[in-house]
Amino acid sequence: MKIDFAGKKAIVCGGSRGIGKAIAMGFAACGGDVSICARDPKTLEETRAEIAKLGHKAHAASADLAKGDAVRGYIRDAVTTLGGCDLLVNNASAFGSSDDDAGWNSNFAVDMMSIVHATQEALPALKKSQGSVVNISSISALHPAARQPPYGALKAAVIHYTITQAAMYAKDRIRVNCIAPGSIEFPGGVWDRRKTDNPALYNGTLASIPFGRMGYPEEIANVALFLASPLASWVTGQAIAVAGAQGL
């Protein structure tokens, strides 16, 4: 069965590169209109132009997802520009690793509270469309995260909140699910940088993945698009690891 998002509207927070970009591009390739946000205006415009080439409405706005007012303002603008919201993707991360106030505060603001702010602001539009939310967590939520204590803990909170959201919004026929990616590599991403600045970590992580390679952003996007589609009409409150058996 073909996934068809013709006439549908997606908002992707953290959508200019990597997993977020792959989801945005995939949604547009299936016929939908897309809005993306991130902090870097240059990368945002490049990605917006790529989305527009697929022939559908493409909107982009720079927003600091660590700031609640900025998140809510972006969502309002995106809903108005697109004319609604059928899919909200919460993908941003601060990747905080330091076990201090700075690390915890940055991860809490971006990885957790941006989901709260974005979903609350998009809720009226999602209720109208009986839409779907996809939150991006990490397999770090499922195992000890000694290198990144705040990252792992807040990603675990994302999974818990996803299940809570699913319970809260089921009466409105809004489905909420979560994806927990393994190590995903793409140009300019964390693991791409680790190949040169920390090859021991990169090679050690690569060796721990039974599939023998890092994942691709498109492999996460495929699951996100399934979850947003009618094919997953009875799926809500789930956290799906997409990790090539990493961590098993």
C-alpha cells in the first residue's frame, strides 16, 4: 500500500538536516506540505528549497527551540502558513553530555520542554485534523548513558511523556508515538564528526552494532512516515527502537 500525504500538513521541529530533514523530505515526496524550523537560517533555506522542488508548499523559519515563546511562535506561524497541521514531529536535541547545570538545563529545555511547548501550541490544529505526533527519543533512553547522563535521562522522559500524551489525546483521535534511533550517521552530524575528532569512540560504537554499520536518517524517516500514515491508524503510545540491533 502506498503512503499518500496529498493535502496533508507536517511541521518538523529540528528539520533542517539529518533525521528531521529526511522526515520532511519524505513527507513532501509523499505529496504533503511541510514546515521546518531550526536555528541556522542558511541550512534552513537550503533544505526548504529542496523540499519546494518536490512541488509542494515548503515553509521554514529560524527558531531557538530552547525558548518556549520562540517554539510557540513558530508553531503558530507554521499552522497559519500551511493552513493546518496533520503531523507534528519533535526532533530537536541539545545533545547535552556534561553532568552539570549547563548540560542538564540545555537538554531539559530542548529535548523535553520544546516537545511540551510545540505540542500544546499545535493541539487545536491536531484536534481539528485528528492528526499525529512523532517524538524522537534515542536508544540512550533504554540503557545507561555514562557519556551523556542528561541526554539519556531526558530521552527516557520523552518516551514516558509520549505514552502520557497518547493517553491524554486518544479521546481526540490524536495518535502520539516515539522513535528511539540508534547511532545515525550523516554529513556534518555527530557521528560524522566523531570519525575525525574521536575515532576510538566512533570505531568502538560501530563495532557494537550487529548490522555492522551506522544507520541512515532515511531509515528513521521511513518509520516516522509509517506512524503518521493511515497504515498505523491503531498505533499510539508506542516507542519503537530503530537501531540495527544496537544495544541488544
